[in-house]
Amino acid sequence: MPNRRVVLALLAFAASARFGPAWAAETAGTVPYTPEAFAAAQKAGKPILVEVSAPWCPICKIQKPILAELRQQSRFRDLVVFEVDFDSQKDVLRRFDARMQSTLIAFKGETETGRSVGETQPEWIEGLVEKTL
């Protein structure tokens, strides 16, 4: 049976890995999805990306730093990324007809301009995000 200190150390490490500086950088600029915020961004003509993710999804974990890096680019400075939790926001999944986590949906204002599921190639994700401009 594992030593209590070892278990506590592993838990602390896991928490820091999930909620440390890298996680903060990856989630900076994302907004939890609400119908009101999404409608306001659409009405304002903002470039929008809906990111359907789950904390247990390995593909989502690959996508997050790619999206964070893209948001650092000046051409994507106005991009609004709405995060939808795959496990708890089933009504939103139905609204967007998103059937899997790791779904990315691009909007240019009120118009859907593209979507991908399970994509991890940075250049393909960038191509999708470009469709929001």
C-alpha cells in the first residue's frame, strides 16, 4: 500500500500540472459558453470559435496549447473562444450538433464557417480559425 506522503505528493503534483502556469496560459482568452455571451459576440460580428472539450480528453489537451498559441498572434486578437464542457453542457451540444469532445466550430459573426472533430495538426486548426476572420 502506498505511503500517505507519496500519495499526497502525487496529488499535489497532479494539481499543479493541471492548474499551473501552463494551464493558465492555455485557457487564457477562453470564455465559458453562455447563450447570451455567444449571441452578443455574434451580433458584434466577432470571430468566434466554439471549443467542445472534456478534461479527460487527450485530444482536447493537445488542442488547447495550439489554440493558445494562435490567440497570441495579432491577427487573431479579436477571436472569442467559447468553451463548452462535453460532460455537463448537453443542451449546448445539441444546439451545435456536436457529438464528440474535441469538436471545434468556427463562426464569422452569425455564420458557421467550418468545423473539425479530433484535429490535432496545428496548421489545420489554424486554417479553421482563419475561417473566422
